[in-house]
Amino acid sequence: MIVIKEKTLEGMIFIDLFAGLGGFRIALESLGANCVYSNEWDEPVQKVYADNFGDTPEGDITKVDENAIPDHDILYAGFPCQAFSISGKQRGFEDSRGTLFFDVARIVKAKKPKIVFMENVKNFATHD
């Protein structure tokens, strides 16, 4: 078990893209960071997230105005992996789920966070 004795990210601001149920948010908040924006397209999951954190994530990321997202130090995005996974058809950017990466890139370009975390399957790094 890892025990964190101090809030090593105190004062850092982050956004949580493709937030799911909020596991990354729990981790960063336990280190002292503050979430200022979240995004999750799945409505039932949005409801659980809202119950857990008190705010409802914004929906479809392809419709988000990147300039309306608050400034932040850290961007986290665990975007869908089905388009890249060896368990799927590996259609990459030809699959609409694969193109969601470009929405993350659009936000990174506009907001220029100090730290970017992107989580996906191994095959993403070598696809297309």
C-alpha cells in the first residue's frame, strides 16, 4: 500500500476528459489538486459522477468550445480505445471513436497545460 504523507499537487488545477466515474479525479484531489472541468459523454455515467463529486460533466467533446474550458495546469484524457485495440477492428482514425484524440489535441493546443496525461492501449502509439 502506498501512503501519501503530503499533498504534492497543492494548488494545481486540472481537467478530467472522458472522466468515466472519476477515478483520476479521486487520485489528483487526494494529492491536493483542484478539478475545474470534466467531460463525459455517457449520460448514466454522468449521473454517477455528479453524485460522487457534485458537478455534472459536460457532454459530447466534439461540441465543446475549447476556449470556454477554464485554464488548467494538468489535462487528463482517457479517451476510447476501441478503435486502436488489438481486440477490435483496429480502424484507428477511420473509426469515429479514434478521432476523439484530435479533440484532446485541440484542447491542448488552445489551453497549453503544463502536464498532459493521456491513457490508451499500447497499439495507439503505433497506429496510423
